Amino acid sequence: MSTHEAWSLVCRLFAGGTPVFRGALSPAEIGACTTLGPAIKPTVISRTFTLCPYCQLRNGQVFGDGQGGQVCQCSDCGPIPLAANDLAAVMLDKSWLRSKLRMALEIESRDGFTDLGNGVWRLGEARRGPALLAPNLVPLCVDPSVFDRVRVAGATIRVITPASVEARRARLPAGVEWLPLDERFAYYGGGISFLQPGAQPAPAESQEPWTLVNGPFSADFKWVTLASWPQGPIRCTDRQAEVFKALWSFKGAEMHRDRVMQRAGQEGRKPIDPFKVKDRDKGKPAHEGPLHAYRELVHARQRDGLYWMPCASPDAVAA
Ligand SMILES: [Zn+2]
């Protein structure tokens, strides 16, 4: 189990802010829960609703099956018998995160935590500059009054939040430095280490394959990151990536499907062809993810055979 996956799970649970069903975790994330030990706490989200164990997409109401067992009534799959641990969920121990971040930033223990409300915590004064932890950077930039409450003359305020497309675009108030939780910290030896800028290995090694390079896409178009898909970066097949790359090259302009498919180097009739989900794969996030990305990003006027991807237009890329 890589410590990298463990740290990704911590960041994802902190960004989401709510417990998640174990059934919604990937096998790698289940392993990460073990690696993380006390950072992850078992919990129960609800005894009346649960994630459908069959499709793992919808929540269904829980009923007794009349024989001592339970079933989940999924609106898509119908009644699905529940195993004992199907109601199990996990949550991040946020006090673990706060105390390990303090150690990573070398904050003295006598300088206590302060709950500033709305999920924002002052972790203390690292090297005499206040450090804040918050689940989302954007509201703090819209209403920066929280920074005024902790500001110390002559010191930069450091604010730690999960990285997101929105956070990268947020305009920081003067005297505030953003430390993306996912990038400037790492899980190490049961605790958290702070990564100094410039101390990381060369970008080719430190960059994740899904690092955003072309709008929501990675450099090779094989990964898509969308806020509307909470399971994390979506992995595309080679054929799907070729279609996205072809549409991207037209910079948001409407293009006939034949030209799109020609540029993608594919035989298919329509750009959506490689995204279609076979019946046996219906409901599986690995297959539904790319289709979700296609539906969100690709626009079409079917009657005229025209396709375009608005996020590739120069205006959208510059934003
Ligand atoms: Zn279902």
C-alpha cells in the first residue's frame, strides 16, 4: 500500500467533509484505511438508508427481509440483500489531521487550536505566522474577514485547504499564502510531513498522471478531473482519450463528427462510441466515469452531426 494513496484518501475525506460508505471506496482505498490507522474512524451514516451494494451509485432505503436480514431498496436495481458490513462507513478523524499538521509545521504545543467557525481552524502560529486549516479556499477569498481576525503585523498568513480547480482560480487576499493540502504535505511514517517548495523531486517524478494540464484533462488526456464526479480523477481508455484530444484540438469550435473521428484516428461513427457502457458494466464507476465526463464536457447537435467541447475554447482555457 503506497503512502501516496493513503494521503489522497485523507485529502478526499477532508474535502468531502462527510463520512463515506466503505462500499464506495476502491480496494486501494480500503487498504489505505488500514495504513492510516487512527486517522480513519469507522462510523455509521444511517440505519435507514445505505449505498446500494450492487450499483454503488444510488442510496436506497433499508428494509427488513422478514427473516432477520436486511435489503436495500435501490431505485435502479430493486431489492438487494445487505451483508453485515454494507452499512459500514468511514470518516476522517479531523483532530488527528489538525494535530499532525501542527507537528508538520512545527507549531509549538502551548499555542492552542482555535475553532473559527464554518470548519475553519487556526492551527497556531507557525514560525510566528498564523496557519489556518479550512475545507474550502473559495469562501475565504469571497469573504476574507476570517483572515483579519488572525492577522499578525508583518507576518504572512498561511491557509491550508484541499486543492481544487476552483481553489487554483481563487484570488487570495494580500498577505495570505495558500498551501494545497494535497501537494504541500504528505503522509509519512504515521504522521504528516511538510514539503518545502523546491524540495520536491523533478516535476516528471512528482507530478501525478492526472495533473491538470489541458483544462480538466491531464497532459495525455487519459485523466479527467471534474467537481461533479466525487470519486476522484476519471481514467479514460486510449480510444476515449483520443476522442477528447481530438475535440480539444478544435478549441471549442463546432466540428462535424467525421472530422472529429478522423483526427482521433478511429473508425467509429460517432465520438460517443468509445464511451458507451456495456450492459454488464452498467453502474461500475470505472466505466460510468468516462461517460459522465463525456456528457459533461462534450456538446452535440446530433441532427447536423456537429460536436464541440466548450472547455477547450480559448476563453475557457484563459479563465
Ligand atoms: Zn443500485
